[in-house]
Amino acid sequence: MTHLKEGDKAPFFEATNCLDKTIKLTDFAGNKLILYFYPKAMTPGCTAETVNLATHYDLLRSKGFDVLGVSPDDVKKQKRFKEKKNVPFSLIPDPQKEIIDKYGVWGPKKLYGREYDGLHRTTFIIDENGIIEHIIKKVKTKAHAEQILALYE
């Protein structure tokens, strides 16, 4: 799993979101960033997680958070996901796994006794200065915003 730990400087990235806009880690300086990695758009767990964050987006913004989702899906699938689920924040397609590899969230997984390589659902909360404050490896997909906010109570 990830080689990163809380207190580490978040790896810099620059990528194009599903609406063809360039997004850089430094765009979020001054706010906390919820950088969440999800395996596949339009699947039940990823949809629940994204919809939960989208539903609570205004509350998260009022608490000083930005949100950014990354998955290995292609641009077309990410764009359709964003439009279909009315996602108010950027989604980054990362089929080449550039950001995914920097954050170390790709690796061996098991499902029904079968081993394969895949994305580990993980959320990094990056502070205003680009330092990783929290790493959430056991994501509550249906209550992810609440899970994040509970860390700051």
C-alpha cells in the first residue's frame, strides 16, 4: 500500500480533469484538500462515496475543504459520472496511473479468493501547506464526509 504517512509532504501533481481543465496540487494552497482515490466510476461503492461527498460539498467548503477525486477511469467515463451524479468538484481521470503511483494506492488486492492488482480506495487530507494530515484507508463510502469531519471535531 501507500509509502506515504501522515506528516509527509504531499506529492506534487498536475493533471487534466474530465472537463479538460489543468489541476495542480498548488491550486489548493490555503485550503485543506480531500484527495480521494476510488477504483471505478459508476460502481456502487464509488458512486456512494462520490455522491456522499457531493451532497456535503457546501458544508465541506464552509469548513475550509476542497475536494478532488481521482480514478484510473478514462476521460469519457469520468465526465459521464460527473454529469450523471451532479458532482460539483473536479474528477481526474488517471488511466496512466501517474497520480495513483505517486500516492502509492495501486497494488495487490484480493476479491473472492482471487488476487489481482488494483486501486486501494484511500483518502488523503492535505493541509493548507501541502502536508498530509490524515490518510483514511478504511473509507465509509456511504458516510465519507461525516468520517472526514469527525477527524476535526
